[in-house]
Amino acid sequence: MAATAFSSTKFTQPLPLNSTRSADRPLLFPAHSFKTTPSSFLGSTHKLSLSRAPISPSSSRRSAAVVAVSEVVKEKKTKSSASLSNLLITKEEGLELYEDMVLGRSFEDMCAQMYYRGKMFGFVHLYNGQEAVSTGFIKLLKQEDSVVSTYRDHVHALSKGVPARAVMSELFGKTTGCCRGQGGSMHMFSKEHNLLGGFAFIGEGIPVATGAAFTSKYRREVLKEADCDHVTLAFFGDGTCNNGQFFECLNMAALWKLPIVFVVENNLWAIGMSHLRATSDPQIWKKGPAFGMPGVHVDGMDVLKVREVAKEAIGRARRGEGPTLVECETYRFRGHSLADPDELRDPAEKAHYAARDPISALKTYMLENNLASEAELKAVDKKIDELVEDAVEFADESPLPARSQLLENVFADPRGFGIGPDGRYRCEDPKFTEGTAKV
């Protein structure tokens, strides 16, 4: 394995719920020097401590190649007077991150308004609060890289470059949407942007992402396409990590050293089920080393920390060094969906994370380090407000799909199933039901 920030055999102790993670350094200690003792990780009953456990020669050899966390998760403290070379981002990078996060937040807030006005139907899951994860990872990708999302997919689509007009129109069910109005909120897809879909059922996107990563490896190693270094990001939540597809695909990706990063958006709740009540060990990142890949726990409310970890994980995949499992501990500021009254979560827990708003944190960092002025950031806010307003107007004025579009892209040959040679639905023919039972 090439020397990277992942090459140190270090474990990190995740921080408890009532700590302010961005203000504390994670505790690092050598691999294998751990045992479980009563304490808490987000309310769990165990933590890692500094008692040495027996090590077999075979496990010692294995640990040299399998690491659990990157040193880049450490806090990189800088002062306002520090030189630009010591900063985590340039001004241009900071403005790009800020604009993408504000776009995600403003877009989702507008979705809530449109949903309650009856412009959208079905279930709509918003991403408010989790913007640091999408922005921190996706803005590092190339156009050819792929993203596989979940039912909470609007902001992933925006970060990957799908126009706000196309995403909003899809939510409105209009022909100008990225799926011509047939996908809706939970099924965003764009071939042009290599967004391979949002997936309504948890876990079903992970095999698709694994297949996309296999495609990249096959093209490079078998078809000898030397310039094919494409990487796939698979996004999913904490609830998905108890599903079989998750474990099967981690095994396959590690076995074949696929260029994929598994990104867990651990927002601590699977609808109304607390993560701590649903899994035997809430530290999801530890499942990475179990399959022979690095596992990383990072503060998902800090876009700069997410970005540093994402650089390493994406770089490893692009260099052919295999997959990485990254657990981003984040929080959604709204209910599970817009149909969820959000009455199950503790108000104190919600207030704790609201105070750690990732957009506010980035704004503060940029102002304190003279990367941008208040006027520049307000100009970004104004630009995004206008962009989102334009997307709504465009979606509202766009036409609805024709009824004849209903079976398109559903069956391989729709004319052989539900549409006759004349282009009309067979079921509209009075003779269609002849010989069948009347129910």
C-alpha cells in the first residue's frame, strides 16, 4: 500500500453525544491496544480503552495493511493571522464549498414550502443539516466519477452538477425533470452527470455502486483503458448498515480492491429508530477493518474534516488501492420525511446539533481566516436565492408528462406488453379483458 494518511495503524475513539467534536481532538492510540469498558459512544455501553489485548502473529501481520482511521481526522487548528499555506482551503475552494452547501439548504427549504402547497406528492425526505457530507465528498469528484444515492437524494444530485431546474422539475413530476417526471423525489438519475440513481429501499443502491466500481476496474485492467481511474461513491445511512447488501458488498469490494468509497451518513436515526437501539455496535467504521479495508469515523458536521478524509479515500480508490468505509456522524434538522412530525427525538439532542450547523461553521472559518468578506458571502446567498426561485418558476411552468409516457422506461419492449401497434394502451381495447374473470 502506498504511503498515505491512511497508512498509520491508529484507531480513534469516537466522541460522545454531549461533546463538541469540532473543538476536541480525537484520542489516538496504537492498534490492538484496546478492550471494551463501560462508557459511551453516542449513548452506547462500550468504548475502546488503553489496555493491551493479546495479539497473534497473523493478526499482527494483517494490521499492517488494514487500518482503522486516518490521522487527518485530527483537528487542524489555525489562527486568523496564519499564512494562507497553513489554511485547509483556498478562497476559491471555500467559496465553492459554501455555495454548494447553501444551495443544498435553500433548495430543501423551498421543497418543504412547495410540498405543503401541494406542488409535490408522495414522500419527500430533506437533507437539511447533512450538507457537509455531500459537499465534502462530491465536490472532489471528476465528471466521470459516479454517485449512488438513497431516497434522500436531492442534494447529492445538486452537488454532482444536476441543474436545480431539472431536480425541482422532477420533484414537481414534470417532463423537464432529470427523469422526465417519472422518478420523483426518491429516484433522481442523470446519465450525463453519472448520478446512478436515488434508491427508495435502503441498501439496494450499494450493489449498484459496487457494480459501477467493478466496471471501472474491468475497463482499466481487462480492456486496458489506462485513463479509466473512475471512482464511485456509495451513500447510505446508519440503518442500512444492518442489511445484508452492506456486508456482502464490503466483502466483494475488498476482495477485488474496487475503486469505491462507502459513505455512511450516520444521522443517528432510522426513521424513528435510534441507531443505538438497532445495532450491536454503533461504531460503524469498525466494520471496515473487519473486511480488510480502512474504516474512518469523521465529524460529519464539519465540511473541512469531511473533505480531508474524502481526499484520502478517493485518492486511494483512484490509485487502485481499494475501498474505504467512512462513517460521517451527522444529523438531520428535520423529520425523517415531510410527513414526519418529528416528535421522537429529544429536543436537547436537536438543539445540540442545531448549534453545530455546518454552514455556519464554514462561514465562521472563512471570515476568521480572511478567505471571504461578509459582502461576498451575502452575494452567494442572494445568487442561490435567485437560482432556487428560478427553479421553482421553471418547474411550475413546465408541462406534465403525456399519459402515453407511463410505461416508457419500465419494460424493455413496452409495445409488446401494454401498448398496441397503434400506440394506444391495450387495456383501453374493449376486447382486452375477454376471457378473463371479472372481479
